[in-house]
Amino acid sequence: MRILLAAFGSRGDVQPMVALGVRMRADGHDVVLGASETFAGLARQHGLEFQAVGRDIEAWARRHDLTRRPARLIAHAVDYLREDVELSFGQTHAAARGADLLVSGIHAAAPSVAEALELPYHTLLFCPQLIASSHHPPPSVPWFSLPRFCNRSLWWIWFRALDVALKDAINRGRRAWKLPPIESVAAYLSAARASVASDGLLGTLPPDSPAAVRQTGALALEVGEALDPGLERFLAAGEPPVYVGFGSMPDQDPRGTTRAVVEALEACGRRGVVVSGWAGLGGQGMPPSVRVVDSAAHAALLPRVAVAVHHGGAGTTAAAARAGVPQVVVPHCVDQYYWGRQVYERGLGSRPIPKRALNAARLAAAIRYVLSHPRIAVRAREIEAGLRRTDGVAELTRVLYEAASVRPGRKAAA
């Protein structure tokens, strides 16, 4: 069977697809990853065929401050998304030729491509908050104690904004293939069968989820990647350090953020491992108590640290939980506020610190809080034990192989 995995977004959206592709390839299938050119190396490193789909998300993200309030980012994001839709329609169609199954995250072109080619299609979500619900607000809204009618109102606004931003661009792509126009972008993106590929121990589906949606567990990329020898020596030379890394989140002031991190670590008397990532943390003049690396495999590094300070991406939150390490979440945007709240409410870490509010004093206080409350470490180990009994990749592949057995005809548009 030939399978196209179409991903849109940062590494947190692409790496779970790679984990899925690795398992499917081991099962004997031909797997193609379609994503931004930024991730070609990641796909090929793990033996997957790669097709460029969509614009360069890293270049766009580095040009914009993702921690700005959504209203201030929206104009830039809409322009990017419209251009990405126009480009990805043709690229996704080309990548899907000859496929027997199309699987995507939230992807503006994939449902239309599957419809045009009459392919079985399945949507993956990586966070329960992506399901419209009266029990939580839409992504990027950091308030989780609102009345249910307020959440419903916010989702209504979210849906209207999606229509204004993307409906015309999607319908232009559909007209080229003689597909009927869509009426609602939200209905179009959620019309296919969907699975939430995240762990229920870290965040459950809301009670008003559609009955067809199932939660299968996070998609962990299990690789035996060794750590850099210099980092190995650093880890062996003292007590477990504090991990600090913000993944695919760029930083408009990397020097200032690095300074805040170093000052917080010094105030706590702790060593640190700083992963520079897209933020570009680190630089000259770092103290010997702090080791800076470009990247490091979470599965190899996180079990050896005392605390994980991170941005709250779905993948990093799950990786820290699987490592049994207490967490301090510094949400930047989108669903990271959700994961920060889940970490705190489930006893796995401190209250989240929004990136806009991050400074040395707040970070030091959060690290001290986590280290001075042994119950957090105990709870982290309990969750770790529970997660080790799950295999989200195996469960999801079973669901997808079932989906591939039914080849649909063209359906009416949403």
C-alpha cells in the first residue's frame, strides 16, 4: 500500500507523522511525507520518501513574533495561509497520485485532494483543544475558566474568521478539479474521520466531542539517537541539570531570553542544558554551568534532567511526561496554553509562564517551586508509568489500516 502523510506546521506537527510513517514502513508499506521543505532531512533520515508541500514555515515564523496577541498576528498569518493553500493544492495532488490512503493533520488541501482522487482519508489532531467544545476556548485563547456560553461564542468567532481567511482560496482550488464549493471551512476540515493522537493521561477529549472522534495516544518517534559526546560528559559531571528548550518557536530577542534563562539558573544554583532550536538561544559568554546544544533527542536527554522548561508543544509535553520529569511550561501560542494548564492541573509542574511574561525572577521561582515540592516528581513518575503501557503509534496504525479498506467515491462538499 502507498500512503501519503501530509503535514502542515512546525516540527511538532511533522515529527508525529514521521513516527507514524516509520511504523507503516516497517509494516511493508511505501510511505511519502508531504511537508514544508524544512523537514526534508528529517523524513529522509528516517527512511521516508519526501515531497515538498506548502511554503517554508520556518522562514515565515522567524520573521514574525508568534507571542503577539492573535489579533496582531492575524493579517500576516492570513496572507501566509492563503498563499500556502494555493501552493499546496497542486503539490498535495501530485504527491497523492498512486496513493491508497491519505492521512493529514489540519490541512487545507488534503480533504479536497482525497475527494478528487477518491482516496480514503483520515485527519489527525494532536491536541484535544482542537475539537470545538463548550468546555474550552479555541487555540491561542489562554483563558480556561470561562462560562460555557463564552467558549461557544469564541468558537463561533473562530469559525467565521476561518471562513473569511480561507474559504475563497479553498474554493478556487476545488473549482480547478470541478468539486463543489464548501460553505464552512470548519466543517470542511472536520468532515473526515478524525483521531486525536495525544495521551488521555495528559488531556482528555471534551464531553461534547463528536462520537466518531477517538483518542489513540501520542505518536512518539522511538529512535536510538545518541547524545553528543560533549553533552554526555557534561551530564556525567554533576547533578541532573535543568533542560531549557523552546523547540520550533522563534524568538525576537534571543539574547534577552538567554540572559533570563542563565540568571534564573544561577539564582537557583542549578546547571542547565539549553537547546538553541529555532529561538537561537545561547551565544558567546555562557558560563561553564550551562551547556548549549543545537538539538538533542528528547528520549535520550529528558530522563537525565531534573526539570524540563519548554514551550508546551504537544510533542515536547508528551516527551517530558514519558521521561517522568517535572515541567515548567512557557507557552508562546496556539495550543501551548492548553498544555501548560494541563501540566499544572495534573500536578506535573508549576503554573505556566506565558512567553510575554518570562523573566529571570519568574523562571527561577517556577524552577524552585517544582524542585521544592516532591509530590510533583512523584506524580511525574506515576504518569510516566501509565504512559509506558500505551502505544499510540500501534493503535493509530490499526485505525488507519481499517480506514484504508474502504475506498470512497466523491462526496458532496461540506
